Amino acid sequence: MKFNKKLQINYFNEALLLANYLFNNDESFDTEIFDENEKYVLNKKQLNSDFNQLEEFLIKIRKKGRKLIKENSEFENLFYIYKEENNPNIMYMMIYSNLKTSILEYNNDELSKLFNKMFISNMESQGFNYEDNNMIKFIDEISIFNDKQKYAILKFMNNINGMFYRFIDFIEKLENIIKEYIKIIEYKLLDFDLDFDEIIKFKDFNIIKDTDVYKQIKEIDLKIFIQLNQLIAFSVEEKNKKILGTFFLGYIPLLKKMHLRDEQTEEDIYNKLCAISDEKRFELLNILSNGKKYGKELSDLLGISTGTVSHHITSLMENNLINSEIDGKKIYYTINKKSIESIIKYLQEIIER
């Protein structure tokens, strides 16, 4: 499977996410990024570096965006989530889709066809059948939307009173708001260290990985959405007879996962430290820091039997402190630098609190 890392700003998706946030939250939430009960392992310098710019960016785009939605309230029913009726919002299938960077990259006809295709496909996947090209009947029979939402869909899809064209203008203006303030965090976002080997360890990823659709995917794009409030969202499309997938990663949840202390991280560091507290295992790591070695070489250098070396290697590998690779008939061992760096980083954070 091929993985493509695309660290670019997807203004179209970000504009949809901003509209979704603004139509579903009041102003009292605009300055909130973290829950009061979340614990930080950050020193003050790191906190300023990683989160203050992000907070400033979100506050500014939300404040300016609020003025815009007051002038465009006709789009509320396209985004509003009717929680009391357990109704989703209409635009969610576009929000979590692999769209072009800007709405301006689509012409009106292309965008209209795209929305119709997504809408029909998404509704059919939920058991609603589109028959006889009768869109009015199709929408009327969709039970997951209320009457206000159904009317908004009809107006939007048929461009009644120019609603569809005004929507394009609305999204373009939201994109421009984001572009106006993106420099606040752009350098942080584009330099973000996105490691797929780490992502596939997330519990959220395992839910997706076990699906039949995932097993058919030939290529995956990785994208970061600044305003996505969940860790991972997933989209699939067929292109040139190949199944392509896109993972959308929430920037804020990713930062939290990287920097917020949890019991799993503490336990992992504790186990690593216990593993290297043994004198011979500590010496073994020092030897591997100078290059790869196989079992007999380690036995000779440490002055212990190959059986004892094997015991120490098992302990170090269980804690992800060393890696192994087969070369001919020999198994060579190398130090896992990322794992060692995680210990150093954790201890550094303790010192600097």
C-alpha cells in the first residue's frame, strides 16, 4: 500500500469546517481549545510555541466568520446538526471528502455535479434508493433529515433564487478569512512531523483498519485539517479503477496526543527505563549505538553466553528499544533512536516543568 503525505492547507475543507463550527456553536466556545481537566506535560516555552499561535488563529477566524454567517443565515440548515432529532448535517459528506485546495478550482457545473454525486452515493450507502432520476421523491423519502433540511437540499441543488451561487461566494469568503490569518500557524503546520508508523498505532485507526473497504485500498493520502476536532476521519473514492483512501487528521487532537500526559505514555516510559536499568542491557544499547551487531558479536563484546544475550534482546525488543533485520543467515540488531528520543524528551519535560 502506498502512502502520500500532503502537508498543505486545504482551504475548501477548512472553510466547510469553519462554517460547520460556527453554525453549531455559540460564541462562548470560540476561545476554547482544551478541556479544563486535560493535563499538560509542556513547559511554558513549548506551550507558547505549540498552542498560543493556534489559539490566536482560531479566535481570529471565528470572530470574523461570525459576522459573515449573520449575513448568510440561509445556509444554516445545510450545516446545523439537529441533535434532539438525531439528524446529521447535510454537508458532512463534503466536509470529510478529498476536495481540491480551493472552491475556486471548480467551475459551477463541476461543483454542482460533485455535490449531487456525493449526496446520492452517501444516501444510497445508508439504504435510500435513488430511482427514475426523481430527486424530489428521493429527498422526500430520506428519513434522517427533517423538513427544514429537505427544503434546504432542494433549494441548494436546484439553485432556487441563486442559493447555490451564493453558497459558492459564501465559502470563498470563508476561505479568504482563513488565508488572511493562516500565516500565524502556517510554518508550524507545514513543518509538522507526520509519521504514518505512529498513526497506525492509534486506537482510532484500528477501527478503520479492520473494515473490508480498507483492505481494498491501493493508495492512501494523509492530510491534516486544522479545525477537525477528531483525531482521524476517513474517506474512500474510486479513481481509474483503483480504490483510493484519504485519512484526515485533526491538528488539535494530534497536538494534544503528542503533548498531553496520559497513563499509557507514563507506563511506556516506566517500562523502557526498567528495561535499561539492567547493567548488561544498558551496555548492550551502548554497543548498538555504534552500529548494528548480531547475537554472537554481542555475546563476545559483553562477555556473556548467547542465551543470556537472547534474554536481554527479548526484553529490549518488547519495549521497542531495538530493531532487528535479517541479512543472509544472520539477524542483526540496531538501536531504535526514536524510542530512545522519546525517553529523553519525557525526562526533559519533567526537568523543565
